[in-house]
Amino acid sequence: MIANQKEESIRKEVAKECLKSHEVRYFFQKLCYEGSQSGMIDQLKTSQQAHLFFDKYTQEINALTMESKENISTPLIITGDIKTSLAYFAFDEIGYRLSQELGLEL
């Protein structure tokens, strides 16, 4: 199970948040439609929390950002605080990928 892995990762963080929800599909639907910036993620509710998340997962977030830059013709547009925006982006992107792996139709 992802949430029980020893290694820390954004994927593990998403899985732990999902487990707090009573309904897996609803969690991923809400994440995909409203995003982590909506306040649904406990550890990303404030800019200070988002900065800590960014600092903890900087390498993983940078890799996701580069991958996005290479694979999407539309550039990633960051408005406001860069650490907060990229923390939200990374959490949402990994959430989307996990929902696809689970075969959820959102």
C-alpha cells in the first residue's frame, strides 16, 4: 500500500489524504475539479504549509515541472507565490495520475 511505504513522496502524501476520505472516488473527483488550493488538503491550507511541502519535495516537484514543460505545448503559468503554486500543481498532478492508475472515471 502506497501510504505505508517507508520512502516519503508526494504520491504517499496523496494516498494518506485519500485514506482520510470516506469515499475514494469522491476524493479524487474533488481534487481533480477543485484542486488542492480549495482547502481540501490539510497540509496545504496555508501558504506556510505549502512552502514546507515544497521545501520537502523540491526535487520531485522540479522533476514534475520539467516533465510538464516537455510534454505539454501550453506553458505552465504560475501566478502568485511560486512555492505555493508549485506545491498545489504537484499534489494535483500526482492525484490525477493516481486516479488514472486506479481506473477511476472522473
